[in-house]
Amino acid sequence: MDKQIMIAIGREFGSGGHEIAERIAKSMGIALFDKNLLEIVAEKNNLDLKEVEKFDEKSRNLFLSRKVNGFSNAIEDTIALMQFDHLKECAQKGESFVVVGRCGDEVLKEYDHMLSIFILGDKEDKIARVMNKYQLSREEAIEKMVRHDRKRRVYHDSLAKGDWGDAHAYDMCINSSRFGVEKTAEILVDFIKASL
Amino acid sequence: MVLARVLAVAIFVVMFVLVVLDKIEKHYVTLTCGALTLLLVFGVAMRDMNAVIETLNLSSLIQPGFWIGEAPESAGIDWATIIFLAGMMIMVEGMALAGFFRWLCMKLAKLVNYQTIPLFITFMIMSAILAMFIDSITVILFLAAVTVELAKLLKFNPVPMILSEIFCANLGGSATMCGDPPNIIIGSKLHYAFVDFLTNTGLIAGISLIIIVVYFYLVFRKELVSEAVIDVSTMPDPKEAITSKTGFIGSTIIFGIAVVMLITHANTHLSVAFIGAVVAVITMIFNHKHLKEIMSKVDYKILLFFMGLFIVVGGLEQTGILEEIANFIKNVSGGNVKVMVAIIIWVSATASAFVDNIPFAATMVPIIQGLSAGNPALQATLAWTLSMGTDIGGAATPIGASANVVGTSVAAKNGHFIGWGKYCKSAAPATVIVILVSMLIIFVRYC
């Protein structure tokens, strides 16, 4: 890619957002940051990946941690900040990438060449996808969806100014149920290319 | 009056919960709650304009004793505390800008030849001494950062050293009137001088420091083994830390002036507000080229936090709630001073381990006044008790004091996570030891 482009993707659990992000990254020939971002920062900071995995994309416990003058002693916040620093470093180096979650919309909003996208889906489609992917019953799938979406919302909103999933905080919001994962990815690639 | 009391308590509880939850910035919480106190408690329920005027306490600023001479009696917003804090913050920013703190850390490391155990002991003592005069956040910010840097060069685990430094910063803060915000509130409201603290809580802190250095040495000695063969010539030169020689000399002199004025203020009758104002003005004149940079770093939010807090506590004071709590403690203790001391020190320490000790101390000061009922010796005993309880209690957990948060955060940013278990394993027993020692010294010396 000649021109730098950074795409921050937020997604509802079960919407196929991660798969769409993978397709976009592959189609554009750029890097994808998802869970691997934690592996990168763990290696960079000599951290035990297994030890820090449980703090990834989680919000801090308000009763067991405190913030003072921008310093937080919550491990969740430190892990998030390390990932944010890495994203900013890549952005400053002029690298192009897709980042899934991790408050990418907030962290990268000060940079040019950044697009933020939120992918949602119809409830029934999301339930069907989660049931199929994780081999769960309908009730279990709903419970898993609710739990993950709550976790993502709390994590995002504790670290970002905009609200998770609020259309005002993103350049584009798209319902993957309208066109399916493949077509949605294609539409988004066209949208991204048009913005270059 | 019942409505006023209910409202005052409700506003105080809401403020306390919101401060602990830390969801909304603390100064917004206390200022809003302060405004509600003025409006609902004094305005709607009490219809008492005098209570509003007394709590805002603006008239104290124009009284001669506020700056020089006998300090006037006052309730509500403690402007002396706020002006003093602002002045010290400006002075500390001037010192940081010149590279004073980093230079001091590096110089001491060089003096002990970068040997881990002497470094460990020196940094603990330095942490305590610096925290006597400078806010513990600044002390730990620089000390922890240098500790991490030296740990990388000398290949040792920085966590034990950071944990010990945090504890000693809290301990050092208890030794003087300006060491920790609760002490500034206690000293300013009850009219104690710097020397009063130094000869009372300072003595307790000094004895405790000796015990604590030995304690941390015994706890961490096995973890402080350095794997590195030290080549002193490869270590950073302390002089490199100094960003401006003139700024460095100037800020060191200003710091010296502040220390001398604080130590002698009982004799010179210069108030802490005067001292704060003088060091602020000198620092601003001396650093006029960097004035914008220095002023932008001053934590004005904590000053606003204090203003709101004093108003809310003023609400409890004016409605007689704190007097009732004092009477309750008096009844429970049966007037026995030792029981009062034990209650105050352990309750303060336990509360401060989990919640902000500043609102706690601000609330307890009028209670102490009520308990002592005009007996100056009893008031002093209870003041030193409250000071040790609130200052040291905060050291027990990672959230108890600001220095703990900053120290553990600096460690985490460098890949050394300190969870509750790791923190409390060494700090909680140390806290219990110091509280016990403090209680025993207070029993022997004052009761």
C-alpha cells in the first residue's frame, strides 16, 4: 500500500466482525491486529503471555484499583495502554493496518488516514452464528453474546470518550445481516478505497 | 435542623462513594457536593446565611494572622492549606524541571557504588526524607522511575525496592506538617507548627523507619541479589540529569528557603499560607521563562477537590453531626484516653487503607476538637494519633494512598505488575507494625 490507512473495527459479538476484519486486511494486503496485539506487547515488554491474557480487553475493578494524575494501578489499564502505545507507534511509523476492538477508534482518532467502523448484526443471525461456531444451545449462545457485548462496552467506554456502538463515534456503522460477511467485507473495502 | 442533618450526611455519603468509585473526576464530585451543601443544607434547610459565609471563610484571607502572627479561628474552607499546597506544587515543579530529583537519585546510587543492598537502604531513607517536605507522588514518581532504570542496568528485580520506597514515602510524610495532606489539614485547623509535628509524629516516624528498614531488609534480602558485574564507568552520570545549571542551583536554594521557613515558622510566626505564597512567587520569578510549562503541570484539580471537600465537611460541622460522633466516641471509650487513641488510630488506619484519607482526616479534625473539649494536651495526643493512623494506614494496600498508585503504575508500565497479593504481602504487616509502634509510643509518652 502506497498510502497509509488505519482501520479500527468495533463489533458486536456474533456479527462476524472479526471475519470481516480479516477479509479487509487480506484484501488490502495490510496487517491485522487482534489478539496478536497482546502477544506483540507481551514479547516487547518481557511479559508472561499466559499471565496477562486474563487482563486483555477488560475494564478495571473500580473498588480494587485507583487512578491518580493519569496513573492507574489496574493491570487491565496497563495492558490496554501498552497495546495503545504499540498502535500509536505503528501509526507514527506510517504503517497500514486493521485493528479489531482495543478502543482503536479512540486511540487512533488523532491521526489522519484513519477510518472507524462498527459492525452490528440482527439478533437472530448473531445467535445462529454463535450457536454454530461454538456448538452451543440457543440459551447458551444468547448468554455468551450478552456477556461479551457487556464486557466490550464497559472496556471501551471506560477508556474512550465516545460510546461503544454509538453511530456518532464511528465513520461507518454497518449491519452484517443485510449482505452477509463476504459482501459486507467487499462493501467496506470499496468504502476504504474511496477514502484513500 | 433534622432535615439539614439528613441532607448534610446524605451529601457527604454520596461524595464519599463517588470519590471512592473514581468514575467522575474527584474535584467535580466535591465541588458539586459543596455547592449542594451551600444550597440545600445552609440555604433550604437551615436558611442561615452566616453558615454560608463561615464555611466559605473568605474573610480569613484578609485577617493579618492568616499570613503573619496568630492564626485566626476558622471553619469551612481552609484557605491556608490550599495556598500552601499550591505554593509547594509550584516549587516542586520548578525543581523537577531543573532535573533535581533525578540528579539526587543518580548521585546517591553512585555514592553507594551501585551496590544493590546499600542502594535499597539508601533509597528507602531518601524516600522518607524527601516525603517529609515534598508530596509523595513526586517523590515516588522519580524514585520508582530511577529504580526501574537502575534495575535494568544492574539486573535486579525492582519490585521489592519500589514497594519499600512507597512505604517509606508514606512513613516520611507522617513526620511533618507538610508531608501528607491529612497533616496539613490537622496542623492548619488545629494550629500546630512544623516543629510540633517533627517532635511528635516525626519522632514516631523516625523510630518506625529504623524498624521498617530492618523489616524490609529481612523480607526482601534474598530477592535483591544482582546478577550483574558492575562497571561503574558505564553508569549514567548524575550531572546528565540536570537540564539547567542555573535552574538547578536556583530551585535548590528555593527548596532550602522553604525548609528553613517551615522549620522556624513557630518562632517567626509566618503562616503556612505565607510560606506557600512566598515559595510560589520566588519560583515563578526565577522560572519566568518556563512559567507556562510549570503552571500547566500544577495539579489544580486537587486544590479544587480540597475546596469542595471543606464545604461538605463544613456542612457536617455546622449541623452538629461531627459533635455527635465525638460524643459517641467519648461514650464508647468512657472518657479513657487510651481507648480513644486505640479507636482513632485503628479506625483511621483501616479506613485509610481502602478509602481516600483526605476526606477522612478533614472529617475527623472537628471530631477531635469535640473530643478534647478545650483540653490542649488531649487535643494534641489525638491529633498525632489521627495523623499516624491516616498517613500510615494508607500504605497497607495498593489503593490506600496516591504514592502507592503511582509507584505500582510506574512498575507496571515497565513490565513489573504488582497485584494486591504481592503488594499486601509485605506492606500490610509493615503497616500493622508501624501502627502498633505508634500506638505504644503514644500510650507511653502522652497517656
